[in-house]
Amino acid sequence: MKSSKILFVVAALISASFAFAADAAKDAAPHKGKCCVKAEKEGKTCAHECCVAAAKEHKNCEKCGGTNAPAAAKH
């Protein structure tokens, strides 16, 4: 009985550590979508409508796999 409780606690701690690691990955630096990176390698800009619209707002297209910095929390 005691060993099953210890096993449960260990499993809970491991699960929590994975949850915190996944949350930290969300806060990573923003990056561009694959299509935009490919276009940059060719010396061009991405011609997708969604990427062009996002670029006008100084953002990365999330539809194509890009990420943006999280918005600052307002107090």
C-alpha cells in the first residue's frame, strides 16, 4: 500500500514537470512560418496573402506555423 502511494506521488511529479516544460516552450522566442523561411533562403518574401497581411502588422503568420510574442498582461 505504501509503495503504491509513493509511485503515485512520483508519477504526479513527473507529469507536473512535463506540464511546466510545455508551458515554458510556449514562451519561446517568436519564429516565422516554414513558407516564409523558405522564401527568405531564396532571397524573396513570402507571397501568401495571410503572410503578407501579418507582415503589414509586423507579425508572423500563425496560420503557416509562425509564432508571435505573447501580448503583455495589462494590470
